[in-house]
Amino acid sequence: MVSAKTGQGVDKVLKCIVDRIPAPQGQPEKPLKALIFDSMYDSYRGVIVYTRIFDGVVEPGTRIKMFSTNKEFIVDEVGTLKLARIPHQRLIAGEVGYIIAGIKDISDVKIGDTITLAKNPTPSPLAGFKEVKPMVFSGIFPVNSGDYEKLKDSLAKLKLNDSSLIYETESSAALGFGFRCGFLGLLHMEIIQERLEREYNLEIINTMPNVVYKITQTDGKIIYIDNPAHFPPAQHIAKIEEPFIKAEIIVPTEYMSPIMNLVKERRGTFIKMDYITPTRANIQYHLPLAEIIFDFYDKLKSVSRGYASLDYEPIQMQESDLIKLDILINGSPVDALAMIVHRTK
């Protein structure tokens, strides 16, 4: 006689076995739909993808396709994650594990992308994936020009875990070869800089951070500039637009006057003010993003003795009277020191 408790345990074991049996002929399985939630790079096996299976089955020998890039690969190994990677014959719907498919190019794997089958792809990817749009740009150059390849490999490995980082090659007459990098904000830029220095033992130089400017030329052509060195001549510019943000500053009432003066210096436009408590106010402004990415937060903390807090969100591009400022050394402009400033400054 088998007890009810023992019988339930046997049923669970049988169900697990049945779940791993391939579907009978004539009953096709659902198309593979797997979410990439992380990845890492192995020097011998290439990019190892960490994934959750939502539909379908993936096993060694399966030809898979990345939904956003349409790149195809043949799976070498699948398995689950414990303290180490545990290989399995297959991963099925509901399981979380890893996929090794000999992916050598790091750019072929994007966090949030959907993996599907090459022959029987899913009609639509998993919702939520979109390309990240950076807000702040800065050049990163190695102090030692011989570290250029090392810097290139280091940025590629950082991008595996941080899909919001973008970069492209850039050359400067003053600093040599490096990369133009896009970040979500100043904090993101500082984190990348620290990781390059601490994890990869690189000595780097950062150029002044910039935002993206929308320039309408006299011939009607619209271009987007994130590097002052690419700024067109003034006679070819019809108008310049820059990104603005909506900022909320929460501050004790005794520090309101110096903070208002600070925001006014940064071309801020007052929107409204609400009193949260009798001694604390929430002030809202519209500010150019370029005015807050450099040292605005430090000065905000300084004039408020650390009591003020800042939160902001991007709103839209607005036309501004901007010009390119060149720094000359021995009479020659240095592209790495160029910046975009408001004409009043």
C-alpha cells in the first residue's frame, strides 16, 4: 500500500520526467522564446548567455537566432546555474539557465533581447526591450597610447553587463586614439571610469561631458552633434536646439534664495513651488541638461550645506543661442578642449 504523501511524491517525479520528454510527432512544440537577462565573456567559450525560457525548448545542436540582430548560432551547451554551471540535455519553458553557442562577437548579445529558433522563429519578441538612448557623452582616451587595444577590450566586456553603455572610436590631435562614449548620466560615467581604472588597471583621460545638440543647417538638413569638434561653421547654422529637463529641488526654506540664484545662473526657468512642510519646499524648474551635468549637483549641495536634493527627467529639445568655444594653445585650437556654451557666457 502506498500512502497519499508518497503517492504525491511519485506523481511529481513522473510529471518532471514527462515534461522533459519531447513532444509526440504531429504535436509541434511552441516556438522558442527566451529572455536574455545577463551575459559574461569566457576567453575559451565566447559569450555565455544567461536566459529564462518562456516558451519552447532549447538543447545542444539547436540553431538559435537573436531577435534584434538576426544573428544565428548553433547551441553547444545548455544548463542551469548553481554555484557552478551544471550542463543539461535541454532547457524547457519555465527554467532559468545558460546557453553557450560559440558567440565570439560581444555586440551580438544585448540584455533584454529575445532568443528564438532560426527555422521556426516566434512571431513577436518578449515585450520591454528597446535600445537605450544615452544622455551624456564624453571622450575616453588612454594615458598610454599603447593601451588602446586594452581599453577597447575592456569597454566591450563592460558593455556585456551594462547595455546602456555605448561607444565608438574617436581620434584627437591632442589625445590620440580613444572612444566617444555615451552614458545615462554623470553617475553612470563615473562608475564606468572607476571600473576601467580598478578592474582593468587602465589610466584614462575623460574629456568634458556633453549632451546631444540638434542643429538645423541653412540648407534645411538636420544633424545631431555630441562632440564639439564636429560642430559646423556658424554661417551654416540656422538654429540650434538642446535637451531640457524638468528638475525638482527639495530644500529647506532657509536655503531657497541661494538655490534660486544658482538655478538662475544655469539658465533655469521657474515653473512652480509647493510647500511640503512649513520648513521645506519643492521647487520645479526647466533647465538645459548641459547646465547640470558638470558641477551643478556639487554646487547645489554646497549652497544648501547638503540638505537639498535633486531629481530630474528629460522633457524636450528647445532652441537656444549656443556657440562653439575653442581653446587655443600657441594659436592653434585644441579639439579635446572645445565646448558648446550659451552666447551670454
